[in-house]
Amino acid sequence: MLHLIPAPLHRLAYRMAHAVRKHWWRLRQPKISSVSVIATDLEDRLLLVRLSYGSGSWSLAGGGINRGEAPEAAARREFREETGCEAGALELVGIQQERVHGSHHSIHVFAAKVQGNPAPDHREIMDARFFPLHSLPEPLSQMTRRRLELWRGNSQ
């Protein structure tokens, strides 16, 4: 049903919802569980996305874990929704704790190989591309930098 809304209007709704969500988090300080997926292709390039809302920084695909949903299932769902790609075997890299806009976030960080080309929806995700690990784009979100540090530390 949401696909019937014109893309520019849908992006505006995302920006407005994001602003409301930030204020709600500051007010209520909820505990939130989410996932991030560090996805590389067969050439070891990293898949990054750029959201239609927020700072405009490049980041990892990911999002919230639904009530009753396993973190791995959430990672697969969010990755597919945001990139149009299927993740291969997911490996849990670690769980990071952060405060985001006053809320307490527990982020399950997964790594996976992916085949195929990303196909962003141009609604929530404006762009999705592979980048060589030695040449990541700017601006790169601080959260993404922390996830990559964890991943690099685990793979040594």
C-alpha cells in the first residue's frame, strides 16, 4: 500500500517521522534493540546506504528488531528491505551499547557476504553502493565507524 504514495511525499514523511522519533527518544529514553549488517561482496567491497532522512551520512544497512523477532531474522529483513539484496550466512560480530538521542540502544552487529547489485527504494534509502574498504566515502556516520572498528578488531 505504501508504494502508492509518491516517492517525494514518502521521503517527507520519513523526515518528519525521524524528527518526531528523536524528540520521543529524548523524552522517554526507551531501551531499543536494533541490528546493523556489515556486508561485503566477493571483491571485499563494503555495501553502504544513504538514508533519505537524518544527517545524509553513509551508513550500514540495518534497523529495529520487532517484538518477538530474533536479531538474525531482523538483520535479514532490514538488509533485504534497505538494499534489495539477500545476505549470505550472517555472523554475529558483537553487540554494542550506545545512547542515541537519549535512548539506550543495544545493536547486534552482523557480517555477511552478499551477491548481486543493490536496488534502493529511493524512499527510505536514497542510495546504496559498494565501496573499496580502503576508500570509504565521506561523510561516514560515527556509528558506522564504530561498527567497522569492532568488525576489524574481530577479524584480526
